[in-house]
Amino acid sequence: MSQSARLRWNGQAATAAIRQAAARGALLGAEHVLQASRQQVPIAEGTLERSGAASVDEQQLVAAVSYDTPYARRVHEDLNARHSPGRSAKYLESVLPQESTTVQALIAAQVRRALRS
């Protein structure tokens, strides 16, 4: 008894869907890191906290979290400054290692979802 099967592989479409899902996951991960860092950002008037943004470069598959005030870098790096309880310098840098597992899970979930389609 002879059986045959036919398989059509749409490699380019699959690769494109996976890249798009990875970019979506990277953006979700960056937004997660942004939210976590906002819990540690020093607050005087809230301007620094509100200036935070998450972005992704879909071509390079690179995500970024940034704070856009003239003093953001100085506040981030000044380890001698005094801040309110729970707020600190390195408000972004310190969050990254803590949240890396969650970020990886967010990206993986988006890629898995794309592979199911």
C-alpha cells in the first residue's frame, strides 16, 4: 500500500511572521521594563517618570527603553543623590537583570503564537 503526502513550505512567510512576532514581543518586553523602572525612578515633580518611552527597531530586532529629559542621565548615574524611599539612581539599569526572564517569556510567547497560525 503506497501513500503519499504533499508538504508546502512557505519559508519566507514563516520567517517574516516570526520576525514580526519577535519585534512585537520585544516591544512588549521593553514596555514591561519601562513599567518596572517607573517604580524606581526618582520623583520630584514626575517629569522624569512621564518622559519614559519604549521603542523597537523592527529591522534590527532591538528594543529600547529611554527617559527623555535633559537631566535623565545625570539622575540615573548619580549614586550620591538622596531619593525618596523605594526610588534610586540606576533606576533603569538595575531593573534589566531582574526582569530579563519575563522579557524573554514575552518574546517567546509572541513567537509561539505566530508559529501556531
